[in-house]
Amino acid sequence: MPDMIAFPALSIPDTLAAGPGPGNTDARVLAAFAGAGVADHMQADVLRGMIECKQMLRSLWGTRNIHTFGVGGTGFSGLDCMLSAILPGDTVVAFTNGTFSGIDCLTIRLKAATREELRADPMNPQAASVTIVTVPHGQSVTEEMVEKALAARKPKWAFMAHWETGSGRINDLKGFSDACERHGALGLVDAVSSLGIADFSIDDYPGVHGWASCPQKGVLCLPLTYAPVSFTDRYIAEVRANGCATYVHHPVLEARHWGVIDGKDVAQPAYHRTHSGYAIAAFHEALRLTLDHGRARKARDYAFHEAALRAAVEAMGCVVTSNMTSLVVLNLPPALKGREKELVQTCRAEGFGIWPTLSEPVQVRVGILNQLGEARITEIVSRFADALNALGAGVNKEQVMAGLARHYRAALAAE
């Protein structure tokens, strides 16, 4: 028997999370998590919190969908729940233009593959019923692309990411929904990076029947709490008619614990699996914060501060290729080409959490999740300039910081 090892207590220092996600969790959310009492998962206040979270999620999503709730885990958990309705042999057209929509497409192929296709390549099945449309890195999915693919394939399901953080691109949500309606496809959308940042209501997109997000980006509630999902009655009818091969992430069974039973809100939720009172308290507070900020105001704030960051990194000689408002994806100045990962590793070692892209071409990603203030953006810009100069970029930091200050002074003058 091996010797037992007792390690010292783990101490994790604060990090400035300035990447695509997770973002820095608000202190109020952390306090709600730590301050929750030790409660049974069926205790009345825990269940009340779940019901209120469900109702707040409907406001945040902008929907009347009764099957709107949170899936325990990260964004991948919510996506797995949404994609669980896809069964072996189902026809699907899926679009990818970055790392994470690419992982979604792999999930779709795993779910749609037949036994024979899984056996032929268990880790990367090539499901004949699935068509993957690969859009070049740095480009967005357009309505024309979706129309062409759906017209040719006439699939049962269609999938797209709304915002793709792998490349920092916003894809055409309305065009996707409209094309799904025209061709009778059931649209599924990865809204991991847009919910709580962009101002949109999902009921405005009737071609989309399944939505999945995550707790660590726009909602900003500890990565392991709840991934918001929302499903139309049409989607739920498919699950009821055909089933799905999961218990934990079952769209109908999971909804029962949130007080949605037989398509109706009920006063007393049914047991499905154990939920944490701590996580419910944190999730509840994160949703309160988001709704207090207001969807439209929050979207404007993200756009304003992203514009400040974009102008600052461009003044340093970087080229921004993204169009998201919570993240800039950039190419370094030509003299630093090929040193992207070195830059990122140096920054992370100093508690400044920026990221590279996770697929080719290698770029740098700098994000502003929960950093909506002049002081926070100024710190990000200052530290990024210092990091570039440490590699010999020769950035005129004083000039860059002066330009950033002018951005904010102009905003104050306009008010």
C-alpha cells in the first residue's frame, strides 16, 4: 500500500481574468455562495430559489418557454442537454467557425452516429447523417451559408453557435432562424458566449427550438453552478415522442426539479438529482445582478468598453479580427509573430489571464467579462502594453494610455 501524502492547504491567489471566460465572479455572488446555510437539497428555501431562478432565466432569455432552467455544470453540460434530443441516424446540418462550435459539432456526430459508425471510429465518428459546414477562421456564419446548406440537405436539425469565442466572431442569428423556418429544420443554438452580454430575446427567433448557455461568461456565476437552457414546446414534443439516451441531462426529467412537470409550472418540484443550496444561492444572486443591470444597458456597456480596448490594442500595432463585444481576438505586431503563446504564458505567470486561440492560426484573446469600468479596462491595457514591451515591441505606452483616457473623457462629456 502506498504511503499516504498530506499536502499543505491549497491557496489560490486572485487573477485578473482577461480572457474569453470564465470571467471574474462578482463579490456579491461569492458572498451568496459562502453565506448559504447547510441545507438539504429539498429544503423549502432551496426549492423556492430554484423556482425564482427559473423565472429570472425566462426574463434573461426573453422567452415564454416553460422548459427554461439551469443544468448543473459548465456550459458543456447545458449543450449536452440541448443536443441530447439528437438520436442515431438523425439528419443534422451544423456550422463551425472556431474551436467551440467545432467541439459542438463533434458532440453532434457522436450523438447522431450509428453503432457501426461509432465502432469504426469511436472518438471521432463520421456520421453519414451529419453535414458539417466549416467556415474559415475569422469569418462569420451568414444567412446565405445557412440557406444554401439547408436547401441542399433538408435536415431534421440545424446547429450554430451565436458567438464563437474561438475566433471572436458573431454569427447571423436571425438569418439562421429564418432559414430554419423556410426549410422546416429544428434550430439549435449555442449561446454560451452571448447570453447576458448581447441584448436579444429568443422568442424573436422562431426557427430556433433549443438554446444552451453557461454560468461563467455573461451570467458570471462560478463555473460549476448552472448552465441556462430553454426549449420550445416543439422541441420537448420531439423528446417526448422519441426519447433521449441520458438521465442526468434529460430535458424533460431535469425540468421536473425546477418545477416544470407535464408542461406546466407546479408549486412543488419533483426530485430528479441532488442540487446544492450553495450553488442555487450563488446562481440566484448572479441572475439578480444581471437583471438589475438590465439587458440593454449591459449590452451597451460591453460595446463601449470593448471599443476602448480595441482602439488601445490597435494603437499598440495589433490587428483585431473579432467582432464580439466581450472579447478582442488579435494578431500581434509583425515583429512578435510566432510569440503568441510565449506572451500568454508570461502574462498568466503574473496573474494576468489572457488566452491564445486553441486552434490555428494562433492569435491572442483579451476579454472584458465583468470588467465594465474605466479602471478595469485601464489595468488590462496597461498590463498588456507592459507585456508587449517586455518582448521588445517598443509600444509607446504613454501615448496609448493617453488615447484610452480620451475615450473615457469623451464619454463623460457626452453625458
